[in-house]
Amino acid sequence: MKYSLMRKFDVTNGPGIRSTIFVSGCTHNCEGCFNEDLQSFDYGTEWDLKAEKEFISFVENPVVVGVNILGGEPLQQTMDDSLVNLLEKLKTKFPDKSIWLWTGDTFEDAILNEKKFKIIKYCDVIIDGKFELENRNIKLKYRGSKNQRVIDVLKSLETGTTVTFDVD
């Protein structure tokens, strides 16, 4: 896995002060993508133990309430176990800090894919759906177009139906 950026403190993506990683690589090719450079799987820096330790040190800060995983496309980071391993460590070490993930996949499709589900099961909230330029709405919280949903992963998996997360 490669990543383009880590943010120690992020107040834009998700509620509260959060630590964020932007992974590289995406095949969705959404028109109007705000991270077009991150579509290349070769863009950025190779994820390694040093990067992992640095990111975990960001999350250790008591002001940080959670983690954001954006891209690129996090659910396409299945060429190795870097992202799965990171999420497992974060969830184990910081069970009270929520993990939010943005994907162009729909939740219903993604949970049927074994490799993607390995990532999803460590997330608390997923913002799903491709960005649609014709549905762009800058007034929406945590998403760019009105087709995208903010999903409560735990409740959705418990109930077997997609449950949206109240962001207002």
C-alpha cells in the first residue's frame, strides 16, 4: 500500500479532532474527483513500519477522538494486508476511538467481497458511493454528493440492513 498524506489533526473529515490517512490508488475515476492525483496506485510513499508507528503516535494523542481513512480508494487496498493490519491495531489499542472510512463502493456490494469486508469490519462509519458531480452539494456533512451515505457499520451488520448514521 502507498499513501499520499497523513494528518495528525483533522477537523474537516468526521466529528471532533481526528487523525487522517489518505491512501493511494483508485479505479473509480469519478468525474470531478477532488483527489485525482491519488488515483494512481504508484503515487505517494510506501507504507512501512515507520509510517505505521508515526500514525499510531498521532492517534495516541488524547485530543484525537478518531481516525479517518480516505483516498484514493481504501477498499482497493487489498494487494497486501497493510491497511487491515493498521485498522486491527488501531481498534485493539484504541477501542473508544471511532474509525471512519470513505469509499466509492456501495456498502451492500463491499460487504460481499471477502477482502473488502476484512477492512470494513474494523470501521465504525463508512461514507459510501461514488462522487457524482451532478449531485454535488457542498452543504452536506462529510460527503460531496447527495447520493453518498453515512453508514453506521456496527448497526448495519447487527441488523442485516443498511443503517445510516445521523450526522446532523
